[in-house]
Amino acid sequence: MRAFADLLERLVFTPARGAKLALLRDWIATQPDPDRGIGLAAITGELSFSAAKPGLIRALAAERTDPVLFAWSYDYVGDLAETVSLIWPARAGGKAAAPSLAEVAETLATASKADLPRIVAGWLDALDASSRLALLKLITGGLRVGVSARLAKVALADHFGRPVDAIEEAWPAVDPPYLPLFRWLEGAAPQPRAIDAPVFRPLMLATPLEEGELAALDPAAYRAEWKWDGIRVQLVATRLGRKIWSRGGEEISSAFPEITEAMAGLHAVLDGELLVVRDGAVAPFADLQQRLNRKAVGPKLLRDHPCAVRLYDLLFEGEEDLRGLPFDARRARLEAWYARHRPLRMDLSPLVPFASWEELARLREGARAAAIEGLMLKRADSPYVAGRPKGPWFKWKRDPLTIDAVLMYAQRGHGKRSSFYSDYTFGLWRADGELVPVGKAYFGFTDQELAWLDRWIRNNTVNRFGPVREVEKALVLEIAFDAAQLSSRHKSGVALRFPRISRIRTDKPAGEADRLETLLALAENRPREAPLTASGTRGAVPPPAEREV
């Protein structure tokens, strides 16, 4: 357990990707099985323990500590696991042997809910503060060390000298602690394969188009598509089942049963965008949010928020792997496949014809009016490669909107930001002079700006609510965001998409910040226009087939 605690601590304070990879490679090389697989699963979010909850930790702390002291400590530290790990008082009478990582994982997975408080308390007594923190983070699932499953797979590929794509293909066929995977990587067993199972294949991602890059690209070499404002999904239909995967490899089939049903009879792997579509028109992203993060949906949600998938690519047709083909060839195969099957609740994302970058730029200018995120540029000869290779695909998003808002509240962050006030609530002025919160921002600032904001917040606090501080309404922040949506769930009546701090406006008095009506006027909750055509007119986009609706 001590080695795992050291790994977590070093990952938290190591922001560089290359340094994180070095730490992961060292873990893979030095730790025994099953600990190394359990550790990788834990830091990539692959482990969860249904019987162990944060409430259990709170209850144990309440038994061992003064409630007022704990409340003050939690308010100061801002993180439950860190607070308990620091304040936990050991009991007199000696310590039991510290548990191993494998022992902890097995016990959390198998112990009864009634036995867990006694077991966890015994572990906390046996561990030092750093190991207690690692244990509590493991229990609560709040590791937040900046390591994705993809990064762990890259570390495995680097250490064992195997292609990362081969590891990606084998990953769905194994479960933590990944012993068959390690045997294969060490040359002692064949590659694990989920034969004909509806497994996830890593998606190909685009890089943002930076200023000045467009001039160096040949427009004849690229194809353009609209960047739809939904969520990227992979549809996998095989003889052994049908599944919907998010871009990060999370299965979301149960939340979208109408799409799973529409995949019946198909045998393919498809890449597309999940959208709420009504009468052939794409609804705002806020409508899709009503369907996200649900284990099941009721009849009312299915009726009021009907979903469809706009198809981008065809990765497998039957058992034939098409990912090595050029984009143009895959597109032709997709169009032919769609013409044969005409699947319900699916349609093709149309290509956007253009002859020059200037012409395409004019079309992009109309993306916001049509409530579209922007454009995708894809090289005609590009194979489908997992990850985010530089050059084959670009995303050319519409320019963000900005408002000048007033900082109202601040809350402590998590992980390496737990000692800073880094979560900011900001607001705009109503006509009656009231300042109304309109959103929160967690990023968009440098480390130096974070330190400056933290000092300003501490020096200008006017009230405190647990881990939250209310501040003097005196600091203006320029907030960039992708879109605004009318929302009855918010006091302001509006919700922002991807808000982030663009800059700190120390030059602007709070009284001159923007008014709420300015933001409401930007909301996109109105009938959507069709995407722009190459000629500048608005052309129809064929609606997804919904014959069963």
C-alpha cells in the first residue's frame, strides 16, 4: 500500500505528461502481480466498490474526532479524504500489519457492508498519513491524478515494446488486475481477444486548427463536415450483442435504448454524433443533457427527448476492418452501407463542398446562427488512427462568445488544487441591480493567475459557507464560453456551455460588468436553421429515420 501511496503522491505533483509516463512505467516494471494491475485500474477509474461510500468515511471520522474540530479541518483542507487522513487519531495498543493493495481491493469487493466500518478503521489505524490518503481515495474513487486509461496503455506499450493499438484491442477482453494481458505482454501467452464481442475501439480525434495553419494546407486534400453539437459515440453491433460507447470508452447503452434497438440486425462498428432530434431538427445540447448520465430512462424522457445518431465513419463492416482505408474509401463504404440498411434513428453527416479556404470560412461564419459547433477537416487519404495524430483531422470551431462577469463565490479545488480556491462562481447584473450567478469556471487561468486569485479571494472574503467563500463583488472576470441555453433550472434563466476564464479584468469596475439581458439574447434555444451550403444559402439536411416514432 505504501508504494501505491507514493505513486499517487508523485502523480498529483507531476503535471508533465512525459514525467507521468515515466512514473507509470516504473510502477509496471517494479510492482508484483496483482498489485500493478490493481494500481493501474484504480488510477484510470476502472475500479469501483459499491459497498464503500464517502458516508462511511464521514461516520468513522465522527466516531474518532471532535465534530467541531473535524468541521473546521474539513473547511480548511477542502477534501474529505485528505482531512480524515491527516486528523485520524490512532488507537493505543499497537498496530496491525499494513494491508497490501491487493488485499484492500479484494476485501472492498467482497466484504459485507456491515463489516466494512470495522475493517476500514483497522486499516486506518495500521497506515501512515500518506497511505491513509491513498486508501481513502481508493474507497471514494476520487483519485484525480491526471492519468487516463489511454496514458496507462501508452505506458504499457512503452515498457513492453508493443504497439499501443494492439493493447487497446486486448484491453476490453480482460478485467483488473489484467493478468492475461501481462502474460501476453511478457510473451508467455497469446493476445487476449474478445472474439466477435461488441467491444470498444479507440476513436480517432482531431486537433484544434491553430491560427495560421490553414494557409499551409491544400484545400483539395481535405474534406469538410459540420461539427455537430452532441456527444461523440461509437455504435458496435455484432452477433454477440449491441453496445453504445462514449468517446472515452464508457458504455452508455442503457441510457439510449431507442438507439440500441435501432442497431438490431446490423453487424458493423460506426462512428457518429449522438443528438436529440425533433422533426428532423437538431435540438440544443441542453436537451441532450437531460438524457446523459442515466442508467435508465422512462417513457416521458424517451418521448420528449428522442435521440438519433448522425454517422461520420464506418470502422468495421461485418468482420472486415476498414480503419486502414483512406477516408474517401471509408466514406464511400459508409454511404453504400447506409443505402442498403437505412437503419432507424440514423443518418449521414453530410460533407460540405468547398473550393477554397475563403469559401469555407464564409460558411463557418454561419455556424453559430445554425447552432453548429463549427467544422471538421479530414484529409482524404487519412486512415482511421486511434488517438489524436497531428495533421490528418482538424476541428475548426466557431469563435467563442465572451462576457464580463463579477466573481461572487469561490470553493477549494481537488487534488493538487486542494490548497487553492480554484472553483469560481460568477454573475451578471439584472435590471433591478441584483447580481445573479450565471455559471462556474474551473480552468482557463495559469498557475500564476491561480495564485493571484487565491490571494485576492482570501483577502476579500465577506462570508463563509463551509468550503465556499463569498467575496466582495469587486473583481471582473472575462468569461469565454461556447454557447448559452435558456434553462428553467437556473435562477438566472440561462446555462453556459464550457465556460472558462479568458482573462482577469482588474482594469474594469464591477459596476460595468455585463447585464443578464445581454447573455439571454445569446441563448440558442430557438428553431434551428439548416446548415449553410457552399453557395451561402441554407440547405436541408435529411433527418434521421424515425419510422417507429
